[in-house]
Amino acid sequence: MPAGKSHKGAPAAAPASGGDRIGSLPDEILHRVLSFLPAQQAVQTCVLARRWIHLWKYATGLRIVGADGNAPVPFEEVREFVDSLLLLRGSSPLERFEVKVAGAAIDVRNLRLWVRYGMMCNVQVLRLKVHGNAPALLRFEDPPLASRYLTKLELRGLAFNKDFLDFSRCPAIQDLIIKECSFKHAERILSQSLKHINIVRGIFNNLSSRTPIHTPNLASLKLHVSGGRTPILDRMPLMVSADVLISSCDSCSRSDNGDCGDESCKGCIPNDTSSVLLHGISEAEKLLLASGSKTVYLQLKRSYSCSPYFKHHAYLKDLLIYMAATCPVYFQEGLEMLPYF
């Protein structure tokens, strides 16, 4: 075997006292170590020694972030670098792929290609975060994600198209975290495998339609609606905990209690229609409902056992309701909870 060569994965010769201890580690460990570095720094290790020339290509994680490892990197600063990096790296499998960019004019075409690259490399955890004054709009031709390896997805600063959140072709995904994104054009959130959803400061459709969330195997939900129409939750029989905060104004201005009677009213839910949220969260063991705007009426029957929404009330261990300090709360006897919740 030529000098300086070793089997892949085998450690180099033991260093003398005070020698290169990092260089003596097996390749597999170095691949994992390099995965924690920003991609720019990981690539620079190729100048350390002959052995390091190609190690960065097999790192188990790829991070397109700022030099400090946390801040977003300017998009224009790394666009060409990332395009070249992905070509040179090849299709080595990825456990984690993180893109955190900022800028006023982010080209979504590049983001789309980068995400597709992650899917090609069988990425398990994908983080795509855009920092800017306006959400980066995913075009309507951008297809839904498709991967049997993806287990966790984190998104920030995006405006979704109608199908992007359809995860029917991602059978292993279990965790979804979405922050400061627009759902105005999203037709649905759909998944049979999701276990946990965390939506923070979501802007939903402010017209007549509501975004349905169909995730029947969900165990935990955190939903913060900061604008637009409150989404519709389908039944979630495995729900353990749910935190719901409605900060937007999603109610009728002409009626304080129930349907105002105008069929064209966008702020009402007709009396013969099911509740927007309670079908999904009524079977949770821990339930938190919070509102930051307007008067909220809560109509509950005297006993949970009589309520169509809390028929499994024996499992409900904690029910917390928080309102803004200036928001009065009225408890009334009635047949069902009002459309606001």
C-alpha cells in the first residue's frame, strides 16, 4: 500500500506525543465533526493535509449559515459558493441540511435547487430559514416534498404555494416547525405521519376560505395565528397536548354571539357547521386556549360529558384559558363553543 494511504474509516498511525490527535481519528468521526461547522469552514479544511482534501465531501451535515454558526448569511454572498459546493460534493448521504440566509432579493430558484439536492441526498432533518422584510414566495410550480427519509422539517420566512405542505409523499416525517411564514396560498397541511406541529406567527388566508390541517396521528400541536382566518383542524384522536393562540381578528363585527345571519359574511361560521378548532383538540390531555384580541365568548355545557366536543373529557387533565388583559371573557351555557374557537 502506498505511503500515506489507509483503508477508508481506519485511523492514521498513532501520533507521537503532542502530535496530530484529531488527524488520528477515523474518517467516520471526522465526517461527523465537520458536519457541525459552517460549510465555508468545513471546505477550508481541505488545505490541512492530503488526507483532508476530500473529507468535507462526506460530512454528515451541511450548514449554509454565517461564520458564527448561528446568524444567517447574506444570500448574495453565498449563492455561487453553494451552487459550486453542491456540484463538487456529489450525492453523499446527509443526515442534516441547514440553510439560513438573509437579504432583500433572495432567488427562490436557488432555494428550490438546494432543497432538491437535500432530498437527493436522503436528508433526514431539513432546515430552511429565510430572514428578510417579506416572505420568500414559493412558486406555484414548486412541487411538494417527496422523500421517504425526511423525519423533521423546519421552515422560516416562506410564503407557501397550494401544495408545498402536502406531505403525503414523505411517509417518515414526524416533526414540523414553521415560523413567520405565510399560508395565504396554502390549500392544506396534510400528513398521516406527523406527530408534532409547531406553527409560530403564521399568516393565514384572510378571505373566505380556511386552511384545513389533516394530521390524524398528531400528538402535540402549538398553533399561533397572527393574521388571517383560523385554520380548520380535522379530528386528531391521538392528541396529548395542544396550545392555541389566536392573535388575529377572526370574528364577525356585526354579531357578538353566533352567526349574524348573512350568508356572505366572512367572519361567521353558520350555526349548522362544526367548530373550527375543537374537533382537532377536544381529545387532548392538556389544552391551552389563548386570545390576544376582541371579546371571546366561551359556550360550554354544565358538564363536559354533555358537550359534543369534550365527549372524552375524562382524559382532559388541564384546561387553561388565557385572554388579553383588556379582553373580557363571558362563560355561557349553550350547545357548543362559539366559532371563534
